[in-house]
Amino acid sequence: MTLDAALLRDLTPQVLGVLVRRGADFATAEDAVQDALVEAVRRWPDGAPDDPKGWLVTVAWRKLLDARRAASSRVLREVKVALEPGPGPTEQADDTLLLLSRCCHPALSPSSAVALTLRAVGGLTTAQIARAFLVPEATMAQRISRAKRSLTGARLDEPGDVRAVLHVLYLIFTEGFTGEVDLAAEAIRLTRQLVAAVPQDAEAAGLLALMLLHHARRAARFDAAALVPLDRQDRSRWDAGMIAEGVALLQAALARDARGPFQVQAAIAALHDDAATADETDWSQILEWYDDLVRLDPRNPAVALNRAVAVGHVDGPLAGLRIVESLDAGLPRRTAAAAWLHERAGDREEAARLYKLAADEAASSPERTHLLKQAARLAR
């Protein structure tokens, strides 16, 4: 096994989870893991050991012990016990989900818990997390630092807030689905574990259904370096088995009569996936689900924007435009939605102008390429 940056990225949250489970405070454990990674880069130039996770755990724990030599005798006794765990499968278990829950510690606000978990478990940079929250990078860096300080000395043995965990997993999936960071599959894996751990939670099942119904289209979502919009995707490339699993999960979740935003979003995704062609999409039913989603999540501007597009399909582009124009001008993808609605209304010149402007605002290269192609198409 050769040294692989992806391998180290995958192992980092697992090793961090082991240290946290042993009783280490979060900030100290993270520093120890980083030291172990540096050691791995230095000592694995030609190949990783047979058990790279075990090696990293051992080295990270030794680094942590070195940092604790001046601690009280009570702490040293706890460390000694943790240093000599009994044999068994525990150390081989994937501690990523445990770490995910611990990062959502009751000592943290929900926003801080989400940010810290994305950094520690998702492996996202501070800049990427800031984009997910639509805040400046410096603000997010301060939030993460405060979260780490809040956990200093805290016993990480209380269960995390499941709602915060769901939000974290959703953000990780969304970041992965954009193509900037390939974390979608990891988010699905973690959500499967969460559903198994809390099988009675309808929203956890709804989130997994939502991920599967979106991820089923992944193969058709990109063409070379450009984004392929939903209505132009080759639907024969969609994963029918993944769609069927997502629909089954959604139906079971809705049957529990505890409707939440993730279940509603999954229902919308299922209607898109159910249509054999874009023209057969049931936009009237999709709009009804968006009305439900607005009631459940009234302060989410992205929901309002997506609903405006649905209104454009059902009641006409001018009706959709009136809603878009009432939204914050700085809302991501607002300009692209306005461009699409102007094109449907027959105003090609304004649509081309807005597509160019939306391309300048795009968050990813594939999205930018797609929007520039739309502008060029209308400018002919």
C-alpha cells in the first residue's frame, strides 16, 4: 500500500474518533492526530504499514501522552487505563460516526457543532465551510476556534443532537455533490449508520432517501467539465436500484407521520426521478411539496428560490420572476434562476445578460461553464 493523501484524509476522522472515545479532549486530540500525520508522511515514503489506522492511533496517542506529561495524577491514571484497552473488535470499529456525534456536544451551539464537525469529520477547509454557511471565511475560522475552546476539558460522553448531526451530514453531502469535494459517498455511508442507530427517526431515513435519490443521478450530472441540468440529463444513466431504495425509505418514513424538511425534499427528488422525461415531470405536485417545505422551513431563502422555479413551471415564468425579484439579490443562484425564467418568458437578451452574470457568481467550475454556454447559446 503506497502513501496516499486520500487514505490519510479518510483515516484522520477515524483516528481522531478513537482518541476522543478514550477520553481525550477534542483540541488536544486533534493536535496529536496532526502530529501523527506529519510522522506518517515522513516515515511512509515508500508505502504504508499493513494497518495504517492502527499505526496512526498508536503514534497519535503517544503524541498526546507526551503533551500530557505535566498533567495531574488523576488525568495520568485515566490515560494509563485508556492506553491499555482490552483486546477485541472495538479498535477496528469505524469511529467516524462516534466523532460526528461528539462534535455535536451539548456544550456547543448548533451552528458551532455543524462547523466543527465539517472540519473534523468531513475534512472540509474553513473556506469551504464558510461558503456552505454563506459567511466570510474569517467569521467561520473564529466560530471553529471558539467551538474547540468550548470543548476543552469537556467529557465527550454525552450523545449529540441528532438534528445537528443530520444537518452536518446534509452539508457534507451537498459539498460532495457539487464536485468540489468528493464527500457524497462518505455522507451516505455515515447516514446509513445513523439510520441503523436511530431506526425510529423519520427524518434520518428521509435524509438518507434524499441523498440516494440525488446521488442516483450523479453519472449523468456532468459532461466533460460542464454541469448538465436535470432536464437535459440522460436518464438511462440514472441508478434505478438507488432510486428504488430511496423511494422505499421515503415511503416508510412518511408512514410514521412525523414529516420534516428532509422527507419533503426527498419527496420532491422522487418526483423528479419518477419522470421518464423532463416534460413528464409533475410540477404541480412538486409545487405542493414546496409549499409544505416553506411551512416547515420558512426562513430558508434557498427553499423560496426553488419554489419560485416550480411556480415558473406551473403558473408561468412571470409569476416565478415576481417571487425571485422579492428575494435577496445576494442569494446564491438567484441570478441563474432569473435568467432561466426570462428565457422562458421569451426575453433572450436579458436572459443572456443574466446567464453571464450568474457565471461570474458560480461556486464551481462546472456550473460556471454551463452558465457561459447558456449565455453563448442565446447570444447567437
